Amino acid sequence: MVRLTGNTRGYRPMVGALLILALGLAAAPAWAQQTWSGTQSTEDDWGGDDWGDDPWASEQTGWQWYGFVGGAAAARLHNDPAVDEDYPLAETRLQIEGERVLGDYTATIKGDVWLDGVEDGGRGDLREANLQGRLTDAIDIEAGRQILTWGTGDLVFLNDLFPKDYVSFFSGRNDEYLKAPSDAIKLSFYGDANLDVVYTPRGEANRFITGERLSYFSPRRGAVTAAPPAIDPDERDDWLDDSELALRLYQTVDGVEYAGYAFHGYDKQPSAVDPATGTPYFPRLSVLGASLRRPAAGGIANAETAYYFADDSGGDDPNRPNEQWRFLFGYEHEPLADLTLGWQYYLEWTQDHDALIDATPADQRRYAPDEYRHLLTNRVTWQLLRQDLTISLFSFFSPSDADYFFRPQAEYRFSDRLTGTVGGNVFGGEDPWTFHTQLQDNSNAYARIRYNF
């Protein structure tokens, strides 16, 4: 992500948010009456663009361009003494996506530019720039900047070790921005069993909370804190030396989807600390896992597991994460037309926990992870008014941490191209050092409007 322009002090969050929404709603009738050439878009599970079939696609030459323009604003629900900003999100955004067929290959490019009212400036992000096609009848390739995802979890990731953007997710941006891009080469082999191989020449970290837009709990300070100073870890940014490799072997047998996973690279979070300097860094990480998904009782059931081989195999270094088993069980079904329900149970089982506690200083032990961390999730999605209105609620609750995270949302489709969304991110719990409770002062309500073209 890059900064495009200098400081724009006149563009303040509240003014920007009101202008975005007012201009969008005022122009909505005119937008809705226009007709456009090209292919229309709908949002997929990640909030991205899923372009419909175009009967003229085989005759098109040159680049085909799509995109959207929109605005978003989010206001905090609580005063956050650590952050001198009432709005975690206030922006006007333009996304452009292009495709061009080049023989047996397709070139894709997708990028965003936006005016950011929180950080007072212009920003840009190249989300995709790749070439994909068929090397042989049994091998596909996709090379370049791309969005990668696999695994069976719904907003819970075990074997998906590709980068995420949690700042966008917690600030109120569209769900598509939870997935951050990777510069990678992906090879897909097809046969009796299918194999995906993803090689990333330089490790890609999450876009994690640094304290610049959202506050977080610091064990070293013993309190919720924010920038300055921002979290500034040692980067894993050497090409080839800091490379990562991910594998997925999968096949469907009698309606059951089986998959096995392997990953060797680095933790996506700066979860380790150099005790001499206090500088966080991204420790090495290897993961082996498996999953299955199948029809069950009128719905879809899934199970997934992963073992995290951490940099500290003995478990007696509190400055590095211990190894973990992770388990996920889920079920989704549609009890009524246009009503979808989903549940998940997730478990993190920290290995060598006794050694970790013994090695942790007494005044820091309450911040150490529990041996077993349990998490329950529930998704409710209800479509109304001929599916023009979608109401949803995603809930996270951890009985072991005694904390929660609620994501209510309502989206209305004014036309095939214009949508408006309101929702929220609500955090809470007992102890300020647990994952969701530390974000309590970041709770916010947001509004977005988007016009696809």
C-alpha cells in the first residue's frame, strides 16, 4: 500500500464522510437510470466482484475494464483515550479492474486509490497484477500479484496462511479487503488428485494493528495503547531468503471434499520479540493440516485441523509462541428460504504450556495464553424484499477468554449497480489483554455506498 499525495488537511473525517454519503445518495437516481456496456458485477463471499457470463467475450479484443466508486465512514462507539481520532474510517475510493485475453492466457490487473480522511492523504493499493493460463492439459499457472485463499473456515483461518488485512476488517471496510494480496507463483496440477503449489519469493505479513488507527493491548506496558510509537517489527523482506511455500492436495470422493495442507515460511503476525532490543519480529513457522467438507442433515458440515510447528519447539521461551494444535468444526444450512445459519467451534491447544508458564515472569503470567482457547461463531444471513435487502450478523464468542465480537450488517441494493451498507464492529469482554476485549474502544458503526460500473 502506498501514499499517493501530500497532506490534505482540509479533508477531515466527519466532513469527508458526510460529503461521501450525500453525494452518493444524491446521484443515485441518475446512476440507476444509466445503461452501461460491459459486464455487471455482484459481490461474492468476500465482497469482491464476480462477473457474469458475457456472450461476446470470445469476440472481445483489448482490455475490458470494470470497477466501482464509493465512500465509507465509521465512527467510534466509545471514547478511546489511546487514539486521538473519533473515526477509524473515512474515505472515498475508486477501484479499477481490467482483463485481457492473450492467447491461452489472461492478464488481470486490479487497483484501488482513495482519499483517506483518517490519515489525511491519498492512498493506493495494487491488489492484483498477474498472468494466468494453462501450461499443459494438466497444469495451470498464475504468476504475479494475486489474492489467495483456501481452507474451510468462515472468518476463522487454520491452513490459510496467506496475508490478511485486519485493520480494514475491524475498521468497517468491505469484507473483500480482509484478504491482502501476495506476490506469488501458483501452479495447479490436475489428475486423480489435485495439487496446488504456491511459492512466495518474499514472505508476506498480515496488515496487522500497529496502533496508528486502532488501539491494542501491550503486555510490556500492561495497558491498552496506540501510536506513537507504532509497532515497527523487523521485516522479512529479502527476496528468496525469506521465501514461503504452501501446498494443498485435494480431491472430491463420493461428494466428500478432502484436502491436505503444508506450509513453510513465517508467522503472519510479529508474534515474537527480541529480548535484547524489545523489537518484535516474524518467527519461522511450519504447518501441516487437513480438512473435509460434506453434505450432512440437509446442510454442509466441515472439519479442519492444523499443527503449528513454532520456532520454539521446547516451549520454554516466553518471547516466542509455542507450538499449537488447532481444530475447527462447522455446519451451515438453510432452514427457511433465504435464511442461512452457520455455526463453528474452534480450539487452540497450546503445547508445552507448563514450560511456558514456568518460563514467564510472574508479573506477565496473566497475559500468557490459556492452554485451551475455545471460540464459538455464528452467522445468520437473511435476504428480504426479493433479495434486495440482506441482513446479517456474525458473532464471535470465546468462553475461555470471556470476550466477544459482533458484526451486524444490513445491505440494500438500490439497483443492479448501486448498493448501500450499514453495520458495526462491536468488541467487549472481561480482561483487556484478551484478543477481542483489547479492541473494545475500537468498536464502531459504519456506513458505505458503492456504485459498480
